Amino acid sequence: DAMVIQNPRYQVTQFGKPVTLSCSQTLNHNVMYWYQQKSSQAPKLLFHYYDKDFNNEADTPDNFQSRRPNTSFCFLDIRSPGLGDAAMYLCATSRDESRNQPQHFGDGTRLSIL
Amino acid sequence: GESVGLHLPTLSVQEGDNSIINCAYSNSASDYFIWYKQESGKGPQFIIDIRSNMDKRQGQRVTVLLNKTVKHLSLQIAATQPGDSAVYFCAETVGYSGGGADGLTFGKGTHLIIQP
């Protein structure tokens, strides 16, 4: 089935040690998003790619970066994770033919910081 | 700032009853709304959406109502089942003409609990 796949499901890293989360999609969607979801909170948009165009949210910390080498893959890089970055990170995709299209989410990567 | 919010953090209903989850939004420019269901340890799952040119949309056991006058959105689930237990989020976005895609602004979420 076409889907959004996030690896790994659980990631543990040390305080200050760079970490990369990955997302792949078989939907062939033009847009890919990264959201941060802390415990008992709603997902919060970090940034998104429209094809190769990167769109950063104004309040996303510089510590968070993203790469999209091709249509199918998108990465979230956290350069120096702090304790406050422990969260679920969700990847989502959407088509671009119409502005009114739902986003399709992966099951997330839960990041823990030691 | 403008945001999307939910009235109740937890809703408990009897199995078989109908559930109604409410959502208020404050951005009058919002023109596309989505309800997501999120089970523990999983990503949000699309349930139903509605555009601002509509006031009601029905799916399988679910109905979304949109009242633009008071900026209110609701999700009705008919004959609630144990599998409906989850956190439900409303989300909104402001689209732009000519395509493109914007991120979603999520409400706080309502935890739906089904009692046997």
C-alpha cells in the first residue's frame, strides 16, 4: 500500500549529539512536512518542502534542519539535541494539485534524549 | 495569536451512543478543515475534511459540521465503538490560489473514551 514510512520508530541520542530522522513516501506527493509533537500536545509544524523549495516556520529553532534529496525521501536533522527536543516527530505528505488536500502522516519517530 | 482550539480535553461516551467533538477556530481566513484520529503510538489518521464553501459533510459513521458564522467545527461519530477510542484533532489551514500547500494548525485534541 502507498504510505508514509518513518524510520526508526524509536531513536535515542545523547544530549548534544547530532541525530537524523528519516521519512520516505510512496505516494509521489510533491509536498513533505515535518511536525513536532510533544506529550499530550498537538503536532506543531516545523517546516515543509514543496518539491525542492524549503519553507521554514518562523519559530522553528535553527537547531532543526531538513534535507530532501529526491521526491521520495526527506530527512530531519537535529544538530545539537537538547532535553526539550524529546518528542514524537511526524512526517506528512500532500499533493499539490489543489490547496485543499489532506495531509497523510507516518507513524512518527519518538526521540529520547539522554 | 489566532489558533484552533477544542472545548473539551476528554469526552467519555457509552458504547453505541453518538459522540460529538467540538472545535473552535479564530482565523476567519481558514478555508479548509480536517479531522484526524490519533491512536496511541501512531500518527494522525485522516477521518474527514470539509471546505469553507460547505456546512456539512458525511462519511461512514462520521459527519462534520462547519458553522462559519461562529467559527465552529464539530465531528459527530455515530454508534461509537471501542475502536473509536483515540485522541481527535481538528486542524485548519489557509490555502492559497494557484496550488501550493501550507502546513496545518492543529487544535489541542480531545481524548475520546468509550465505556462498555
